[in-house]
Amino acid sequence: MSSVISADGTAIAYSRTGQGPAVILVDGAMCFRRMGPSQPLAAQLSDRYTVYTYDRRGRGESGDTAPYSVEREVEDLDALIKEAGGEVYLYGISSGAVLACEAAARLGGIRRLAVYEPPFVVDDTYAPRPDDYLDKMDAMIAQGRRGDAVATFMKTVGMPGFLVGVFRLTPNWPKLKRVAHTLPYDFRVLGDTGSGRPLPRGRWAGAQLPALVMDGGKSPQYLRNGARALAGVLPNAEHRTLPGQTHLLKPQAVAPVLKQWFV
């Protein structure tokens, strides 16, 4: 295992594969190097790039220094950018897309940005998250109700209750419970972007670099609307729909697009 030390002293574990310009992949909620889309995507990109995958703080083999703040996660990416030579391409998916935007707005050294389906709710095509959602999630974690937190999250993103019940019986459930305490981290990254209101125009004003915002042609309408909304508020963004894709994006579908964009 390789690791870098973030500004607050937290060890952030990462893996590196391939040769060429550096690309950092940023995972979404509950994903980490051993569970999620980053490793398969890294394999697709490693013929052209040096690809860095990492465990966001609190997950996998990374540390988790309290108290949490979004700024600390941005500092984690800053440490990785420096480890990668100071100049990288950055790709984020789902809530990791929002973290990637935060980093692009605050840090130097990012040449180009690409993101896929940030989980925004910007209109009436999906129920907004309740104002007390994060408070309730914090309470479940504090009470040791990790399974309930995972189940609540799954229902929030649209999984039917009976499927959540089935999922509790799968081998992945204990793995998800181990990282359940990081769910409030993701919702702090998202902020009020699930309110059903338009995105704040100035939030990522510092992200002046070229950005590509993607969605899937078979994804729910609210996710597609959120992606278009993000492309509209980023200072220098393009929007693209990947035909046939859903929020469970296939690495072989996005890898060719990233290879065209990261030039």
C-alpha cells in the first residue's frame, strides 16, 4: 500500500497503475478501491495514463481524522496531486463528481475536469432531500445504527424497500456497513444541492478549467437535469450524454470519452 499525508496528518491510501499523464479518479458514496468503479476504470485507462485511485478518508485503508470537513477532503486531493507531480486530470462520479468540482474550484494543478452524474435535485422531477436529512443520518451513525444509515441512503437514491431488504442478505452488506459512517461526509460535500432548487451560480466559480459534465441516456431524469444544470454553472463546461448508460456507469463506456477529453 502507498499513501500520502494530507495537511491535517491523515494518511490517504492510494494505488497507481499505467504510464503517461496523471489521472486521479474520485469515487462516490461508500465506494473505495476494493469496492466500486475506480479499479476497473483504471484498467481501461492505464494504457495511456498513470492512473491514481485512492480511498477517500474514512474508507478502505485511509485514515479518518476528526472533525470532518469538506476542506479536509479537498486537501486530500491536493496531497495526491502533489504526489502525482503537480499536474493531473481529474475525474469524479456521483458525489465524487461534486468533490472533484470543489477541488477544481480551490486547487491548482488540475489540467482538465470530467464528472459523471452528480446527484443533484434541481427541480420537481425527484423528491428533494428533507432539511433534517443530514441530522438524522448523523444521529444514526452516532447511535451505531450503520445498517439503518445504509438502508436510508439506498431508499433516498431510489432503491425499493424490498430490494434493500434483499441487499441486507448479500455479502456486500457488511462491507457497506463498515463505511456507513462516511455517508454524512458525502452529504456535506453535496450541501444544499438536493433541495429541488437551481444550483448556486457562484459555488464553483473558481473552476475556470475546461470541464466535461456527463450523464447517461437511461438514467433518471433528475440526474440528467442535474448534470445539465452543473454544465450551465461551471465557467467553462461542456455537456455530453452517454447513450445507453445509467448511474451504474460501465467503465468501457466512459473510458474512450475520457481519453478524448484528457488531452
